Amino acid sequence: MTKKIILKLLLAMLPFLLVAGLYLYADPFLILRQYDNIYATDKPHLELNEDYAATETFLKQYPANHFDSYIFGSSRSRYYTPDQLEKRVAGIKAFHFGVASETLFGVAGKLKLIDKTGSEIKAVLIVADAELLSKSGNSSGHLFRKHPMVSGESASDFQFTSFMDFFSFEAISAYLKLPATMPKGKKDPQLEAEKKILADRDSFYGPRMQIFYKREGVQRYSKPVIFMEQRGLLMDMKSIFDKHHTDYRIVLSPMYDQKKLNPQDMKTLFSIFGPEHIYDFSGVNDITNDVYNYYETEHYRPAIAYRILDSVYARN
């Protein structure tokens, strides 16, 4: 009787054991093993956790590269690249630490990590918006949860989240459909879109114009997002800037919705960092008025990022 029960238990557990074995063998999110460059592997993998990938890249590269300047932000920071910052700020070695769906918690955690390594922090550019400033805790899910050295959580908790997220038909099916090798390098989802726009703007925007909803042209403001926890994180960041005598600049992105940061939140940023460190491109202006500055309603094009950099670092 006991043998039959054990056999039934083993049979019931077999699917779990097979999926667990596949996960451990395949490392589908590239977080179980060490990689010299996580973006340079052609190993089959599902969509990566950008926070984990960026942090691992920094930890492996900073000893040899001696980074001393950093760019933070969400996917909207993608075109604020190290080479563009280095053109405008002399004598720095920059690292892009921006990740998809970045949070204030993540930016503060990365600054604390950099400080702990003993690295210099000469210059910092933060590409922010109300959404980023609102998030004061760790993100959920395997795609957006912060690297343990950024969040301070245990590595086992981080690994368990990814392990459990693999246990779905969609994830397993997607992995099994992957090619034997994958293209190397960090993917830019807007690269093809930019090529199409430069080749024929009307053919790109024509079929997509329905997604660009009409704005009223009246200045509106986002809801307040900076409260006690957010303020604490901002103060932590300011302490690190003061310690390193950092040249720090905070850009408020020109969002398609044309909302400006809530005046109370702006007042808080001014009080902590000083108005001379805040560069506000949000709201109703010539950038946000022009549909052709955007790929869709969430991301603006490289030329806008370069224009903002020129403005922010004009005095340099």
C-alpha cells in the first residue's frame, strides 16, 4: 500500500520535476549562472530582467572600466547614452544604468550599490517622470524585480520568484519555441521604427495615428506622487551626491500626455535638490505638441533626447 502511495506521489510530481529540471538545465532567464557579458551570449533565453542584466554588467565591468558617471531612468532613458553624455561632460567615463519600468526605489538602490563599491560618482543624469518618482518599493514579477544587490532582498527570494514564474504553459511553450542560438547584443525595440520613420515618415505614422489621442492643449498636472517613503529615498540620493560632490541633473521627460509634475512634488524636488538641478520638459510645449517626436504615446525619439541633453548641459 505504501509503495502504491509513493508511486502515485511520484507520478503526480513528475510534471513539476520535469519543468524544474528544464529550468535548472536551461537557465531561461540567464540568472542561475554567471556570464562574462549577459548581453553577449547567444544562449536561448526568454525576455530578460533588465535590472538584473544591467546590475550584473556593472558589477563585472566597473573594476576594469572605472566608471565614474551614470545615467538612470526607465526605457525613456535609452537614448541618453554614455557616448552622448561624454560628449557634453569632459573627462568622464559613463555607464547607462537605465532599465525598463525603473522606479525611484531602483535608482536609489543603484546609487547605494555604486557608493558601496567605492566607485567615484562625478556626474549623474536621472531621466524621471511622475511614474518613476511614485514607486518607492521593490517591483514584483521576474521581469521587473530588482537585483538583490539593489533591493537588499535575499538572492534566494529573487531566484524563487523567477523559478515560479517559469511554471506556466506560456513560459514553457515560449522557451521550447526558441531557436538554438539567439542574436547577441542588447535589443532596441525602437531601432526598426526609427529606420522606417527616416525612410518614409508618413508610411510609419499613417496606420498608427489612431493611437495618438487628441490633447486639449490645456496645462494639466499629475496627481501627487512624492510622500514620506519617496522623500526618504530622495534624501538618501542627495546624501550620496553630497558625499561625492556629484554634478547631478534631473530631467522630467516630455510625456505625450502633456501633464506636468504636481506643483507640490516639484516643490519637494526643489527643496531637496535645489531648482538649479531640475530640468522640466514636461507639460504643454513644442516638444510634446508634435506627434512626430514619439514612436507611440510612451517613448520619444533619439533626437529629442539629444536636444534635451544639449539644453541641460549647455553651460558645460
